[in-house]
Amino acid sequence: MPDLLAAQTIEQVKERIKQSVNAIGFDFFLIGMEGTAASGEARYRVQTNYPRSCVERYNRQGWLSLDPVVGHCRQSPVPLIWHRAHFPGRASQLYEESVAHGIATGVATALRGAAHNRAMMITVANGAGFDERLGSWLTETMPTIQLMASYAYEAICRIEDAAISTEIGLTRRESECLHWAAAGKTSWEISRILSCAEATVNFHFRNVIHKLGVSNRRQAVARALSLGLIRP
């Protein structure tokens, strides 16, 4: 699993997670992660090896709002062993459709990183019917799934941050100005730190504000932090 941290693309992340879950004894994985587009629009992205037909059916039926596994992960970081008993009422139809695709039992967990503050959930599954023996085995896998979630989170954030940074195209000096502004420094203080004129610092901030599509320096800092362009 540490190989996840060396992944250079999201596809590499997915392939290494697939290898890891297969080695543990699962067939499928799904990662749902909040993110922020360069425009500032919140979005929720999914990476999975679930069968395409299963994913398409899930989206068409609008199961997201009724999915008890997603509901749990939105409310609690405590890992969940899920199976048929967790899908009451109308959600039982979702479960039966999943079983038809070989997705019957699994473990799900959620986390939110301190630096990026993005919520992420990961669930792993196979087609085995739940019983006491399987429940014991799933409990034993929980620490491994949580560790894998942490590795996957860091890998995905790093890859996406690099892509966003390239897309926005901040210069080194612009990034430095943002960094010190986030630390509460004024233009004059930043000019002393960077050994340049205060007017030069203000010039950099005008460019930053334009590139990030915001109205002022405070918004620029907030946007840069949310995109991971600078660290708190």
C-alpha cells in the first residue's frame, strides 16, 4: 500500500488500490471524494472498479440519497461492516441490484484530511453472504482498510493539487506572496521578507486575484488554501 503514495496518476491510484483489495480478499472498491474545481465549484468525484452497468443503474435510479452506506460515511468516521441488514425498506432494492453484480458485503470508512479538509469515503466489497465467520474476518480487515483510505487520500490530493496548480499557473513569487499573506503579513512586510519593492508585491497580488477569479486578497488566500495551492 505505501506504493500508493508514489502514484503519478489517478489511474495508477485505482490500479494499486485494486491490487491491494484483491490481495486482502475483496473484488471491488469505490472511493467518493469531495473536491474543489479551479472555478471554486464544489464537486464529488468517484473512482471505482464497480461494473459500469451497476454504476449507471445506481445513477439513473438516484440511489445516492437512499444509500445507507453513503449516509453512514457522511455522518461518522467509524468503519461500517455492511450487508443485507443495513438496507431496509426501499433501499433493499438497491441491495438486490448490487448483489446481482456480485456486491453483497463489505467494509466502508470515511475520513477528512486536516490539510485539505475534503471528505472521502471508501468501501470495499465482495459477493459473499454475511455470517458470523465472515463478520469476524471483516472486523479484522478494518485497520487495513482505514490505512489504505489514508494512503489513497494523500495520493489523490497530491495528484489533483498538482493538476490544479499547473492549470492556474501561479509563479513562484505569486505563491510566496500568497503564503505570507495567509500568515497575516502585510504587503510591506512581505516586501521585506522577499527583498523587493512593496509595489512589486501588490503587482503579484493583482495577478493572483485575476488568476484565481476572486475580488480581493483575502478571497485569494481562501481560494488558494481550499485548492491546496498553499498550506495553512
